Amino acid sequence: MHDQYPKLLEPLDLGFTQLKNRVLMGSMHTGLEEAKGGFEKLAAFYAERAKGDVGLIVTGGISPGFVGRLSPFASQLSSKRHLKKHQLITSAVHDNGGKICLQILHAGRYAYHPFAVSPSRIKSPISPFKPWQLTRSGIRRTIKAFVKTAVLAQQAGYDGVEVMGSEGYLINQFISLHTNHRSDEWGGSIENRFRFAHEIITGIREQVGKDWILMYRLSMLDLLNDGSNWEDVVYQAKQAESAGATLINTGIGWHEVRIPTIAASVPRAAFTWVTKRLVDSITIPLITSNRINTPEVAESVLSNGDADMISMARPFLADADFVLKAQKNESSSINTCIACNQACLDNVFKGKRATCMVNPRACYETELVIEPAEKIKTVVIVGLGPAGLACAKTAAERGHRVIAYDAHDLGGQLNLARKVPGKEEFNETLRYYRHYFYQYDIELHLNHRVTAEELNNDEYDVIVIATGVTPRMPHIVGIEHEKVLSYIDVISGEKTVGNKVAIVGAGGIGFDVAEYLLNDEADGSQNVDAWLKDWSIDRNYDSRGGLLNDKKTNLTGSKRKMYLLQRKDEKLGMRLGKTTGWIHRMVLKNHDVEMIEGVSYQKIDDDGLRIIRHGETRMLAVDNVIICAGQKSNSELYDALKNSDKEKYLIGGAYKAAELDAVAAIRQGVELAAKL
């Protein structure tokens, strides 16, 4: 049965217990940890993943005490009064045949409150609060707090804990020379700097006994000046093993470092080589991670001997049944994580509940329920962009008869997005919908612009209009000039673009167009070696932190001269995703794209684009002016049906244009279909 993925689906024997396969659902903070009634929702969230047959689950980070919280109201496990809500989770997971570990995470100087502590009083660039330096007695108390949390986790029914020693949190802060400037027994040599982690692991093992999972998340590649060198990493792994760790998980990068580690622009499995370097140094199983999102990639990593187990976090937001589908050799039915971060990490950083662009049920399992329809209806969906696709698939899943139309091809704006460098993963989303359109026998009519008259058909019970958006053309003198192109002209490849370009509009589409136009000069966005070199990551690990040099990147300038322009007098890209916007800005900056804010557009003519900024006129001598100035809703068909007594709905971009928002569009499509 498991002939396609024999390594991935092979059990892992830990001696005292066995994991049913080599798949770890990695730690993710969801925001439910702090929400009212959140643990009941978390229990349902983890239960679905356990039911989906994942080998081992790790919770989001839980603090061992108040000062270790990431934010003032973050969750902690430090008292028996906290046990009851955690037992909801462990019972739900065990009832569905799963195993789950609690991650113990102390924020250290990353804490977003004034009680933050660290080995040395050095402020983090991502928190406004300068940490207090831990005293010797404070260090001892913190070690005891970690141990106590592990004991409480055992009492709550968890199968183990993961001690978070990576990504720049407190334990990592002790290990790194960048953040540990102490001269006592907790600083200086690697032996002293790892003492904190060693005593935590030893203390936990002494209290919980030998037959309980103790995972250590080790920062194998800090990507930070004064980070660990390779000898430090090997030392940590050996010490963690001797102290009693059952498994060692891979951590990559610190949160403050401006090198992408999990964004869609990072090639798949870009960091498994780091884990492989450690394989021969220890005897306990090693887990590798980061940008592994399909069973094919995971199987390849394991077959290559890079690790003993695969950690995947966001892929289990996208599809709770990832493992079950792999067991059935049905990878084409997996809703693949596209690493966009737009609904998961970006939401968490805004203090909102995490979910998933391609699976809006994630973390809403008790609220967004998909059940068989009580009455089967004929549902007609016009427009097969994100909203229409999601609505059609969900309606058909519930048993409705679905008839779907699109004036072009299945996918709408996703067909443009997938051509942008770093967004190739949208191909997986389209593959997923095509699979289910076929499986559910959805009646599909492509390249057909349906009319209102066609929709006034007696056999249609429900009409859903999801006709998307059209580009908005701003009022600029000369906008009709032959130099002017729309973003659709460019990304579709229908028009040739010159070597000097002005892009009007610096929202997400403007940045996408700029990166698309760099693509013919970029060196292999999905080639791991080329990508590592671009971001100054040293695969030979000859220096601390695994960096080639002190420069932020090795990205080179572009042969094409580009101007990215916006009317708002603010930094470009301010409204891009919290966790990915900086990557887009850095890529353009390092390719010498000139980004100009506070612009008003005077005229387009044979000479180029004339702009005014802060009272000064400037002529941009460009070959093309590309318009990325937003969209307007394409709702004409819905308007034509206003007098019809049919049950009808308007969703997606046709309902609300603004910036292209696939997160809202897909959610709206699923929510509507769930109610039909």
C-alpha cells in the first residue's frame, strides 16, 4: 500500500514507544492558545490531524512562566490549575490514535513586554523592550521552571515535550556569542554557553523518567554573525543526546535575521543538507524541516539519508489528511501548503487567529463545518478564480450538482500569480482544484463568457457570481499611449517589455510585476545552491552562523532599469505581508530597482513618464509604463440578474476588489458553499 513513500510511512521505533510514520507535525502558534474557549477549538484542530494519521504532533510554544511569555497574555503551563485545558487536547489526540508533545518555549529577549530577560542586557531588533540580564539565581529558577512545565505536561497526558532551543529564543540566546556576553560559568566557552540547555534537558529527564519523549530543537544554522559554528552545533547535539534527548529537531535561522527560511521564495527542502551533516555525529533520530510540503519531497529527503524524520508545520494547516492521502497514494488530492504566510503567520503577528489561505477550515474546525447537504441543488458558478474554485469544490463535496463557467481558464488571477518568481507553488493549488473538479464530476465550461439569459434557466437553483476583477486604469494624461501596458499584459507574456520600465502602483501586484521582470536575469529561484549563494549562506559552514560574508545578500543589480512608483508618501511595501514584505523589498533593492514614493503622475508621451515629487518635476525616460493601480469589481453580470428571482450571490473580487485577496476570496467561497 505504501509503495510510493516507503521511507516516509515507515514506523520509527523509539524503544519505549513507536511512531506510526516519519511525519512530525511541527510547532505552530495559532492564537487559539490565548482565546476564550480556544483550547476546545485547539482540541478539534489537533484531533483532525491525529485522525489524519500524522506520526507525532507538537503544540505551539507554551511558556514555562510569566517572563517567558512571548506577549503579556500568551499561554503558559506552570501550575496544576492549567492542566484541565491541556487535558482537552491530549484526550482529543489520543482518542483519534495520535501522539502529541508540548513545546516549551521561553521567549527571552524576544518577549514583547517589559519583563523580558536574557543572558545579557542586549536589546533585540524585533522587540521594543530591552531585556533584563538574568542573575545566577534567576538562571536556576528558569531551569526549574522548564523542568516543572515538563512534569506538568506529563501529568496533562502529553506524550513528551519539545524543548525550544532554536530560532533565537532564550536557550539559543545563551548559546550564541551574539547575545551571551557573560563572563561567569554561563558564558564564554561553548561548554558554558550550552550549560543552560544541558541542565534543562538533564533536569527534565530525571523527573519524567526514561520512557517519555524529550525532543530538543537545535539551531543548526543561526544565519547570524557570531552565531554557532559547526563545531558548536556538533557539541550541542552530542551533549543533548547524552543528557537524555530522545530526538533532535532542526531549527534554521533567528527571527531577527533578514534571510528568508520558510517563505515561498525559499526552494523546497533548501536546508536538509544541514541536518545531513549531523547524521553521523549522534545515534538518536534526527528530524529535518523547512519548506518540505509534498510527500514526494519528504520521501526524497529521507531516501537521501538527510534525516530520520520530517517536520512539516504549515502543510498540516493546508491539509489535515496529508498522511492519509499519502498512504493511499493520492498525493494529487493533497491541498498543498504554498508557503504564502498570508493567513497563518501574518495573522498571528497581527494578534489574529491563524488559519490557511488554501484551507479556511484550519483552526475553525468547530465553526466552519462541511456536512452533506440536506437538499441537493443545482448550483451554477460563474468565474473560476479563487472564490469560484473554492465554492464549486465545497458545494460539490456536500453533494450538490455543480455547473461551472469561466470566460478563460480555470484559476483566474491564480494563473498570473503562479508565473511570479517565488509564487510557483500556486500551481499546486490549481492541481488540487482540478483533481476535485474531476473527482466530483463538476460540469465545466471553459472559454465561455456566460450571459444573464443563459443563467435564467429553470433547472438552476442557485447562481454564484465570482467574476473577479479588472485592472483599474488611473486618470493620467497619455494613458492611452502605446507605451502603456497593464499588469495582465506583462505577466501573461502577451506583450514585450522594454529595458527601461516605470511601474505605476506599488501594492502587491506592483512588486509582483517588478520581480517577474527580474526573472529572466535571476539565477534559478528554485535551484538550492544558487539560492543559498544569493542569500550568502555557506553550504560548507566555514564561518560562524553559516554565512559566506557580512553582506546581507549577494543579489546583483538588474540589466533592466526599473522604477517602482506610488502616490502615497510612505515607504513602499508597507501593506505587504508582515512576514514576507521585507523579502520583496530587499530583492528589489538589491537588484537596483528605484523605489519612489509621494509621486503624482503628470503625463505619458513618447519621451516616457513625467512625474512630480515634492514639487519637483522629473522625466523618467522609459520604454514602457506598466499600470498596477488596483482593480475594480467585475460585477456587471450580477447587476444584470438583479431583477431575477433566482437565489444568487456575489463573491470574491467581484464582491470587493481592493488589493487582490485570495485569503478572503477562498474563505468567502467555502463559507457560502457550506450554507447552500
